[in-house]
Amino acid sequence: MTIAIDPATSAHLDATLAWLREEEAAGHGGFYCNRPTIARCFGDGRGVCAVLNGSPIGFVVFGRCGDEGEILIVEVHPEHRRQGIAARLIAAAEERLKDSGAQCIDVECTSSYGEALCRSLGYEDYEDDPRNYREPDANPTFRKYLTDWRPKERHPWA
């Protein structure tokens, strides 16, 4: 069983949304509600898919603003979880973001599994950093620096 990590395209979208819809219907949450974001990222080159026998079984979508990259969604089909696929998808997204000039990558984690995965991949807790403008009750945010660059300190009156 060889799982390829390929750029996400609109050709992967229908099959991806089908299993996300099934997961949501089964009451397991998932990211079907974010289908417009997923479709947009698949369409404009801001996504990567894990593909098995021609079918997508996982994906990551990401974006970039200035020097900072962000992983928006990581999802693996329930039958293929706990096999290292999410780690491979994140690594592929990191490579693409670094190649595009991102100096760091942020990830907002919505599960304890996501937090553990991010920590294992070298992401650091970013929740208490004064440069992080998240609300106190928001999901935890993790950051990985890709270079020696660091954002400027926020002015105390800002």
C-alpha cells in the first residue's frame, strides 16, 4: 500500500467532500462545514492530498500572509488515521510554505490529538506570546519557525 502525497486539485475535491460529509452525518464532526475553504484551496494550489489507489484519503490546506504561513485544516479519513499520514501532509505543507517565503507557520489545534501531533513535529505553544492576538478562550495555537526570523515586538500602546 503506497500512499502518495500530491498537490490537491479540483479533481480530488468531490471524493474528499464525500467522506467528510459521511463523517459529519455519522456525528463525528470533521470539516465538511469548511467545504468552501477546502474547495478554494484545492483550486488555487494551497492544498496537498494523501492519495491511495487514486482516491484522496487525507488533505491539508494552508495559506500565507506576509512572512507568516498558516495550516488551516488537516484531515485524514477515519479508516486511515494513526498511520503517520497527517505528519506527512503537514511536512509537505511546510515545504511548500517555506518555498513560498514563509518564515513561520501557525496551527490552531481543535483536538488533543492535533496538539500532540504538532508538538511532535516541533511546533511550540504560541498561546502566551504577546504577538499572538487570539482571544483567551480560543483553541491553542502553535507555531514553528522555519528560519531565524522573529516578528517584531508589539508596541505596548498598540
